[in-house]
Amino acid sequence: MDSSKLEIIKEIAGGKLRWSSHADVDGNVTKHPYIKVYSQTEGFEVVENLKAKGIDSYVDLYEDDDGDDDYGRPIIRKIWSVKISNK
């Protein structure tokens, strides 16, 4: 990713820029930027702001089980982010 594109992403992220790391079977590690958001609506706004600057991205949802509540019902956390396309 070129530095000008990364600067635009940092500006739009406003302090919410994070990096995910992935290793292949040979141990080669690559890092990919994403922006932490707190709702689907916020994610769509960020995607539109990035799109206006020519950067492809998409809203991503990760759900995980955070145990059970006091009544035995599962607590499912929804973790929203905006992933930057690898184009």
C-alpha cells in the first residue's frame, strides 16, 4: 500500500486505525489495515468517505460468544469494522 493512500485512511479513521496480521504456511507475515467502528451505520459512513477518496473498502461483522447471561442465554458480541480492499 502506498503512503499517500495510507495517509488518507489514517485521516478518515480518526484514531481508530488498527492492523491485523496474517501468517502463511511459510511463516511470511502480512499486515492489513482496518478501521474499528461501533455500528453498521458508522461503518457505512466510513466506507462512503473512503470511496469518495478512491479507496475500496467494506463493512465487516465478527460475532463471538461471550458466555451466558444470568438466565442461561448466550451473549453474542458484534464487532464491527471497515476492511480495506486489497486492490
